[in-house]
Amino acid sequence: MSGLSRLDGSFEPAQRNGKNGSAFLSMEEPVLEAVHMRKVFPLRKLRFWGQERSVKAVEDTSLVLYPGRAIALVGESGSGKTTVARLLARLYSVSGGEIRFRGRQVSGRSARALRSYRRHVQLIFQDPFSSLNPVHTIRYHLRRPLRLHGHAHTSEEETAQITSLLERVNLTPAEQFMDKFPHQLSGGQRQRVAIARALAARPDVLLADEPVSMLDVSIRLDVLNLLSRLKEEDHLALLYITHDIASARYFADDTLVMYAGQMVEGGPSEEVTQQPKHPYTQLLLQAAPDPDRLGSGQRVLGGAETARGEPPSLISPPSGCRFHPRCPFAMPVCKERFPPRTDLGSGHWTHCFLYEANADSSPSTSPVPMQMKER
Amino acid sequence: MVTQKTEKLLEVKHISVDYAMASGTLHAVNDVSFTLARGQIFGLAGESGSGKSTLAYAIARLLRPPAVVTQGEVIYYPRPRLDQPSDDEGTLPFDVMDLTPEELRPFRWRKLAIVFQSAMNSLNPVLSIGAQIEDVLKAHYPEMPTGARRDRAVELLRLVGIASDRLRSYPHELSGGMRQRSIIAIALALNPDVIIMDEPTTALDVVVQREILHKVMALRQEFGFSVIFITHDLSLLLEIADTIAIMYAGRLVETAPAEQLYRQPRHPYTDGLLHSFPTLHGPRRSMTGIPGSPPDLRAVPSGCAFHPRCSFAFGACQTVVPALGTPSADAPEQRVACHLYDASLNPAGIPEQLRSPGVMEEADSSLSVPKGEPR
């Protein structure tokens, strides 16, 4: 165990001016930052002289990861949340904006630059059935990162570190698991191996892309609790990507909500889930299964009639705020431009004209919908 | 239509399904019995591999070798209907398992329809939605004139909330939610008494899922059909189902009215499941899930299949298979298969955790994971 406890080395002095995140959150310096990050995937033209087409997957996204804190990124499928994780893991290159690691912009796409970056930033994939190679043993999966990142040089060191990695993810007795193949393990055990593999690089940042959504319900919490514990032990900065806002509330200190490639709301998880401000967050919370509605008389038929339409195509997204075609409170200005960020206090912010003090065309003095008042 | 939730519609008696494997026989469903009332929503919950889909397909007689129904009957109680005057099978109950292929044809779809999980795979990609609805009508009512068929197709699409100009759309032109709605429209085409829905919303986003559930509930209200709703998402089931049955390793371990199940789960597995999903309201507290993982059906533990994961397991659990019984005279509709409630086997009495009603409301355990909010 002790072989893996990291020394938190002295941070490089970060030169940052301006506040790109909720600086109140932590006294510590951020590890990883995305600043006005964009991603556009070009598409094949329909015709030779046709128009250039592209998928605008992520628009102007900023987020900050602090050591020892978990941030959840919540959104529906197609909201761009996985793209954000892959951009941060540098599996994709950004189309605009920048990524900063310990205050420095990351650059260079050479194998060497990427390897040294991934020594610090590791990604856990959603599907443990396809993220492990079926022809290799667990030992092999864990040996690779140890070798690649220069943490183990002899086979004794390797075995000792693999053992302690497996023990850290509660795969005990480690000797039994080491020489198994992925197909001999259950989904939960496989995801633990994937987590151990990410830890083998001794990262500072762990990006977890829907780490539990492929697992059986009864073992999801176990894996989430494991991630939580590892975060504490190693002082990891954790990005937890999920479509399940209830698990975001459970697991993460802060929650960011994304819709169709745009960040719409963020702040402390409790604030965001108990006092959602953006109409999309409200919709998401209303739609989430909630057993407490049982017996309250309204059941599934009550409320949530505002749930209309479906997420837009990102090839030709709606102008302005991309939520406006579905938004029950849409105003003319929502079509024109994306709302600026409004700070609501205690770290809670949203991008919505309803909360902007001096919106161009605010129809009334108190436009804030009272839709969620029963919560 | 006024629905009498006490009128019997389907009685499943001691159904067992085996899969013949090269390495031996696998018992996917073991001696399952339940009763479905007219107009009722019956929820069937369980983890992957618990046999819930196999059970549903057995009821619909859809299983093909290597799956074999080894025992049991499914008694169907018909009711004369004005809209199907051509039915001449009378009103006597009959066993679905005894039907010949010729008798099965009118039974399926007119009496019992199925909505499969993957809408994309259950629609034919080269036929328009309209053609696929009309196809059903044509197959079952060949004498129906073309115009009437077209009108019925439009009506069905309208019922599920799709505009009639979509009649000529192909499946790929529709969004996931609309595809699932069309499937529901097709299932409704012949006004069945019972619809089996196998994870109908699992592949959809929460907002779309909520819309579709609304629709199903509204249609149920209007037409009074029963639903067997299969899902792994117990939190969803608690909201929509009247009665819930929990399956584990091919057996029913508990069945109760939804509210009763939520307020006072009796089986340790149900209790564990209820503690496996984080909630959106109430205090945030550490939750544990269920230790271990679901059993491999090729090697189901002896006695109660849940005993290796059960914190209350005692001697008899390892040897004797528990039968469904009524644990408390206060709740005659709640039945549970657990030795804890058998005083002759368990003289120590029922553990405190399962005795106190309102397990979900207790707020004794303080939040340890994740950490509280910095304010």
C-alpha cells in the first residue's frame, strides 16, 4: 500500500489571472482546467460543392478540477459530456480554447508529450466489457502502465505493485485475480481492474466516463464508494460523468449540467439539485425517477408536462441558447445569443436570461419561474 | 373504461424455464407464480441474469430451444369484448401453454402484445411506420378495408403523440423516443388486454423516458390494459407500478404493492436494492449497495441463492430453499421468500433493520462519503 501513496510534490507556481472557475471552492491550486474549450467534428460533405458540415459537439466549455474534489458533469446522451472527457484526456484535440494542467497550457501531440500528460491524467471508460483486452491477463493490463510510466523496473517490483493496486480496489486475494482473464470476472470486478489500471499511472486527475452505468444496480454504489475513497486517499481530482443526476448529488462536491454541448448550470451539488435554476436542470430533475413521488397522489401523471421535444441535432443546432425550442420560458433574446454566465452566489451559476439582471428584453420584473416551488 | 383491479386477467402458476447447455441444464426461471389483475401495472425487477425477460417470454410463448418451459401454466381469463365480435373462443379461462400454434396466433397481439427493449431492432428499417402498423391489422383482420386500416394507423399514432404526417417516415428518420412510441402504437393496434414491456425506456434519456411513461399511463387509463413492466430500475418501478415482484437468480424473492415494498421491504435483497440508488431528496448519506455480485446461473448457490451476499444469513439459508410466504398479517399482499420470517427456522427473530417500517426515512447514519459541502 505504501508503495503507492503519492507524495504531493510542490506545485509549480501557476500564473492565472481572472477567475475561470469557482475559486471559492478550494484553497488549493487547480490541477486541470478547461478554458473556453470547443470541439467541432467535421463531417463529409453531402455533395462536392455542398456546404461544409460539422457536429458542434462542445461549445465554450470551462471547468476547473481541484485536487481532492469530485466534479460531476451531468447531461443526456448527445450533450457532449463524453466529448469533454475525451478532450481532457487528449484523445481528441480541441478546436478552440485551451486546456491547462497546473496552470500551463498543454500543447504538443507527440507521443512523448501525450505520455507525460497521461501520466497525470487518466480516463476510465464506461464499458468494462470492451475496455479490457480479452486475450490478456489482469497482470498484463496492470503491468503495462507501470512499465510505461517507469514506476516498476523489475518483476518483483511489478508483482508487489500489482498486488497493492488490486488490494486498493478491493480485489482480494490479489494473487487469485492477477492471472485471470477479463471474461472470468464479473462486470463490477472488471471495472475495478480498469480503475486499478488508471491508478497504476499514479495520476493526479481521474476522468471517469459513466463508470457505473453498465454495472448491475446493486454493485454501482460499491464502485462509486471505491472511487470516492481513492479520491480521498490519493487527493485525486475527479471528473465524474453521468446521466444520473441523483448519483451526481451523492458522489460529487460540485455538479455541472450540460445540454447540447453548452454548459447551462453549475455549482455545489446540493445547490444544483435542490435549487435548480436553469429550466433544463429543472426538467432533468423532474424527469428523474423519484420513489418519493409514490403515494403522493401525483405519481407519474403529475407535473412534468413541460417535458416536450427532444435534444436537437448538433449539426445544425438552434441558435442562441440551444435549449430555447424546448424551454417553456423562452424569450426572443434566447434565440439571438447564448446567455452570459450569471452568478447566483455561493458558487452557483447559470447561463440563462431569466436570471440576468439586465436582460435586453425581460418581459417582466420577476421572470423567474416558480415552477419548482414545491421542491 | 373503468378498471377493476381485482378482476383476474392472467395467472402464472409455477413456471420454470431451463436452458439446455452443452455443460448441463441452466435453470433460468424457477417455479414462479403470480397473478396479474385487469388494468394493473405489474413491475418485474431484477438484475441482469435474474430471469425476468425469460419469464416474460415464457408467458408469451416466445421461447425457442435451447430454452424450454419445463413446468407450469399461464391461465388467461378472457372477457367478452364488443370490439372483437369475431372472437369465438368464448369466455372460459384457458392455459396459454396448451395453445396450438393456430390458437396462439389470435391470442398474441389481440390479447397479449410485447414492446421490446430495442426499438431500432424491432422496427423494420425498410418499411415506413404506417406500413408496419397496417401490416399488423392486415395480418389479424384481413377483411378490414384499406381505408379503415389507414385511419386506424393515423389514430394509433395520434394516441402515442406522433403527428399523422409521420406515417410515411422510415424508422431511421425518427428519434429514439418516437421510435419507441411507434412500437407502443403497434402494440396497441389490436387493443390487447395485456402488454409486456421489456425495458421499454432503458435506452432513452430520462426526459424522453418520462414522456413515454406518461403516455403509457394515460393510455392505460383510457383503454384499461394491464402491463407487465420489466426493468432493472427499481426507482422507476416504484413510481409507476401497482405491484412489484423482485426476482433474484430465477426466483421471485418478494412481491408486494409498490408502496408497501418501498415503505417496508422484507427481503434483505429488496432492502439492499432500495439502498442501492441515491435519492434526490432528503439527507445525503453514505450508502453501501449490496456486497458481492449477482450469481452465475451456471453455479447458483445452494439454499437461498442470495445467502452469500446476505448479511442476515444463518444456517438454514445455505441448505433450504425458501418459499414465498406472508410475513405479516398486517400486509396480506406482501409475500417474501426468506427464512428470517420462518419462526421455526429462525428463532432469533426478525432483524431490527427489516422490522422497522420506513427504512428509507431513517436518518441515523450520518454522511461520511462524500464529504459535506463547504459553505
